[in-house]
Amino acid sequence: MAYAIISLGGKQYRVQEGQRLLVDRVGHAEGKTFHPDVLFVGGDGKAEFAPKTQVTVKVLGETLGEKIRIGKYKRRTGYRRHTGHRAKLSQIEITSIGAKTAAAKPKPAAKTAAEKTAAEKKPAARKPATPATAEKPKPKAPAKPRTRTAKPKTDEGAE
């Protein structure tokens, strides 16, 4: 396989074997390997959508990204704010693309005859009974219509 598209930290990356990337910090220790989600595998005249292919990634180290400075300004008001941050990043290396995952999942072992009989003898778990006299919430009385009381008009100005 020539390349794969993987998903890491909510972002998608097009990767090849031996490639090194800086990605948002992953939750794995330095020197450890992990397998990200594979979305697409292509190259060599073939393309597979949602394949059963595994990509192996090795964490090389953790670092901080470039400093980003943010300034806010509103004219004629004296409003100035300055802030910034540095992204926490991990440097990773793509070690292999193409290990099949179909055989990687082990099948559960068949139960022995003794385990089957023990499972049959256990009573089924029951749900707790609900009380028949459970209080139901009382329906609210309909709201009374609101009426405005009109103030009596006085003819003070007309004499």
C-alpha cells in the first residue's frame, strides 16, 4: 500500500510509511506504538474505502507548537487585550501500513459442558417490582385567564 488516510484527534492525515508528523497530543507514552482509525487505503492502482487494514504508529516525543499571540483592540475606548497559547503536540512516525486486522480479533472459546450446566441452573435475574400504589403526579389546574383592570379616565384637563 502506498498511502493511507487516518483519523487522529478529530483530524484526518494522509500518511505513508516512514513519514513523521506533528499532531495534537496523543495519550500514549514516548516510544509506544498504537493503531489509529483507518479511513482509506490507496496506491499501486488500488483504492479501498473502509478497509480492514491496520496502520502502526510510533510516538517519538512530545513538544510545544509555535507561540500564537492574539490581540484584541477597539478604537477610541482604551480596550486592549493580549493573550496567546502554544499547542501541545506529539511527533509520530508511521512504521507500517497494511497489516490485516481480520485475524487479529480472537474468537471466544467454546464453553465446556460443566459451564453450560452451571449457567442453566442459575435462576434468571429479575427486575425489581414496581409498587402498584405508586403516586402519580397530580395534574395542574388550568391557569385562570388574566384580565386587565382599566383605570378610570378622569377629565382633569377639560373644565
